[in-house]
Amino acid sequence: QVQLVESGGGLVQPGGSLRLSCAASGLTFNTYDMAWFRQAPGKEREFVATINWSGRSTVYADSVKGRFTISRDNAKNTVYRRMNSLKPEDTAVYYCKALRGTSVYWGQGTQVTVSS
């Protein structure tokens, strides 16, 4: 059974930093592209960043470019996202996604709240 478990969310002040992790099990991690999405209250889920299976290619949403960094450790079956210079509008539930062809898996999400 495939599981994606996000961690590292919490409350942080504007301008602060957080690192989210997504640990995967039940799949061949180094064959899956991984991505982060987020969903703010009352809004649709939106793309944040993605990293390909090898870790050599990344893509970011314009709203987070230059502030967020996605990375992965295939030996640990984990994908990370470092978030710097956080803004109140970054407040959302952040979801991890694994994708390979038609196989798609989602984590349960972790809450990030940016507030003073």
C-alpha cells in the first residue's frame, strides 16, 4: 500500500522559514516524479513545485519562485521543500504528490500557518 506522509508544518511568523518533508513508502520512489501542492481556505488546490525522479529537474510556481526550494533524497524515499521569506498568503494545507504515468498518489497534507 502506497503512503505519502507529510511533516514539518506549523505556525511561523512572516519572513520566517520552514522545511516540509514527505516520506514515501510502498512504491519505487526513484521512479516517481514528486510535487507539492497547496490549498488555502476557500480556494482550489494549486501547484507549488515539482522535481523529477532523478532530482535533476525542478519547476516552481511563479508565486514561490526564489523563496521555495524542492529537493529529494532517493536513498531515504523522501522529498523536501524548504520555504523561506514566508508570507501570510502562503498559509495553506500543503500536499505531497507522487506521479508516474497514470499512477498518482497524494499525501494527507500538513498545515502551514504564517501569522504574527
